[in-house]
Amino acid sequence: MGKVLIIGAGGVGTVVAHKVAQNPEVFTEIMLASRTKSKCDAIAEAVGGGRIQTAQVDADSVPELVALMKSFQPELVINVALPYQDLTIMDACLECGVNYLDTANYEPVDEAKFEYKWQWAYKDKFEKAGLTAILGCGFDPGVTSVFTAYAAKHHFDEIQYLDIVDCNAGDHGKAFATNFNPEINIREVTQKGKYWENGQWVETEPHEIHKPLNYPNIGPKESYVIYHEELESLVKNFPTIKRARFWMTFGQEYLTHLRVIQNIGMASIEPIMYNGVEIVPIQFLKAVLPNPGDLGENYVGETSIGCRIRGLKDGKERTYYVYNNASHKAAYEETGTQAVSYTTGVPAMIGAMMFFKGLWRKAGVYNVEEFDPDPFMEQLNKQGLPWHELFDVNLEL
């Protein structure tokens, strides 16, 4: 049905490659490219069957991306490279007439900031080119946004309160490690918190608002309000929302390490001179921390991510909790990665499948909640991320 180019060979790229290869009736030709071709070759060999071609590309370079796209001629690019590279990949897609999908919004290298404005600014360009750009098709953002759209379509006349809850109750046995790219992860969780209430953004200090929440099959875990990108698009696309927040669990040991890293300046994104060489502290830190892609083998426990929603149906208040639990061990056995990579990579593949089936295809730039959620939700159950619903329960929020 379609030729797909996957850019990025980290943990998420590994999962995308495996899952795309598992669906040959949709993905007829596959290429995996990254800055380091040997990583792509190792993933292609692990997938086996000669299904995946590989290539080297610098995703910061539009000319290199254009050359690769012109030679392979994909119909869709799945971007699971760094968020800093979203715009160069989008530029190359426009130049080559290729459709686009990513899992995380653009972040400027010199500022830790979630904001869709840079990518939303491409809407007219993609419309004029007759191309589709699908933004934020991981788990959060991604599945959480589809969960919200599904709730709005089937269970609510009006969504008023939305709380996205993200718990990782796994244990990788390391003193300190991040579950995805350390540079992005540390930038994400150390910035100020922010949530939507009564038509405006309310800013908080990092980790200022927290409380224990109970997660299915896991139990109570201390959960912290942080800012996450899907809130920006969800409050725009569902204007009845009075309050929207994002909660994430962190262990005390993790937070202690994080505090020390910040206090000694290792989380800084400002370049410094060291022995006559300019280095960025957080990039140096990334080099000495465990590789997130190597955590899977000894990872036990599971993740639980979902949406807790309160609103109106037929004039009555109702609550709804939709979630997925994913096992680190099961993810490793299937793809050689841990569940955080798995829960991001599977939805990226499903979004690409929705595109190739013609279900999520329209000219312009769209967040995933702007498409029909039903076929995506159906595939979650088939592709390894089954979801569960609870109605009229105590949301604890």
C-alpha cells in the first residue's frame, strides 16, 4: 500500500521499525535512516526478513533529507528523530512532496519550550502542496489526544475537566536513567508547570502541585502537574474544557538526582568552554547517562497512561477514565525496548497506517484529535496497546 521512511534509530525508532514490518499489507517498502547508519543496520537485522532498507542522513540538513527523499521516494515520513529537527524534516517534505508524521512538537535547541506555533505555521504550505502533516502521534501526545476525541464522540456532549495521567511504575535497576533521550527528558520535567483553567494558562513552579493518585494494577503513586504539549491543542480543539492538566509520576530518588543535576548546572542548555572546547552541559550529561535504548532487558513493572474526564452527557454529569497499561517485559520480548519506547512507537505506526488507509488524510497540518478516533482505537487493541474504560468512578481529581 505504501512506501514509508522512518527517521530516527533510538528506542522509539526501533519500535516503529518492528511494528511497521509486522504490517506488510500496509507498508510495502520501508527505509530506516539516522545520523548513525550502523544503528539502523542493527535494527534492520533484528527485524529480519530483509524488510527494511537503511540509510545515513543528518536530519539537521534539509539538502541531505531532500537527497534521501528524492532517491527513496516515500509517500510518508515518520519522524522519530529529535524535536529540534521537526522543521527541517517538514521543509524537506514540502520540497519533495512527501507527507509527514511525528510524535513530539518542535522545540528550539536554545530554549526548553513546548509550543505548536512553529508547526501550526506550516498549515497553509501543506494545504497548498496537497500534503498531510500529522502532529504528535505518540502516546502522550497522541493516544491521550485520541482518547479525548473518542470520549467526546461517544460519551460526552461536553467535556469540562480533563486530567491526563502518566505513571511509569517500572524499575530498570539503575541509580538514575531517563526513559527516552536524556536531553529532551530532563528539559521537559525541569521546566515550570502549566495548566489550563477558565480560559487561561496558570503557571506553577516545577513539581509544585502534586498528590498521590491510584493507577490500575499499580496502586498509589505520587503524581506531579507538569506542562505537556497536547494540552495546547486539546483546549483549542475542545473549547468546552474548563480545566486541563497533565500529571506524571516521579520517584523520590529520581527527583533527588534531578535536583542535584540542576543545582550543579548539569541541566543547563547554555554552552560553556571546557579545556578550550565549547560543550553544552546537558549534552555532556547525556553522554555519560545510561542509554534509554539499553534499559529494556532488566526492566520490570508497567506503565499506566490515560485520561480522566468529567463533563456532561444528556444534561447529567458523568466521569470517564480510559487508559492503557503496558508491560516493560512484554515490550522487550517483542521489540527489544522498554515500554516507554513501545507506547510511543506503536501509535506512530498506527497513525501512519491510518494515513495509508486513507482514513487520516487531508491537506494541511493537524493534531491527531482532529481525525476520526474510532479506527485508531480499534488498532490499539490489535497492535499491542489494549485500552480499558471505567465509567462514573471517583477520578481522585
